[in-house]
Amino acid sequence: MQGVIKGIYNKGHVILEEIPETEGPIEVFVTFPTDFVAEQPKEHSKRVFGLGKGLVLYMSPDFNEPLEDLKDYM
């Protein structure tokens, strides 16, 4: 059974405008209109010094040499 039933969400509770005919518990999906959903502020975690240490396993010996494609600009 698929259907859409309008309802109101208030402080963790959903009040449906009509009662569906179901036999026992049934999985539901609640979709909020994007106009009414307040965005939660994102918490930024502080970066830890040395977080990327050990991620680069190989670096070419000529890594710092100028690139052939950019010689006209140097």
C-alpha cells in the first residue's frame, strides 16, 4: 500500500489528518517541505597539526622542478 497522508509535526510528534487502514506496524517516511526546515549550524572541528602525516607514500624526485607545459610562462 502506498499513499500520502498529510499531517503536522510538533516537538517530535506527528499528528495525521486521517488514520490509515493498516494491519499492525508499518514503515513510514516523513518528508518536510524545504521551505519550513531550519538548517542546523554545522559544527566545525578544529584541525589537528600533522593530521595528514604519513598519507604521502611516494614523491617523485623531480617534484619541485618546473613543468614542461608551463615553461613559456616562466
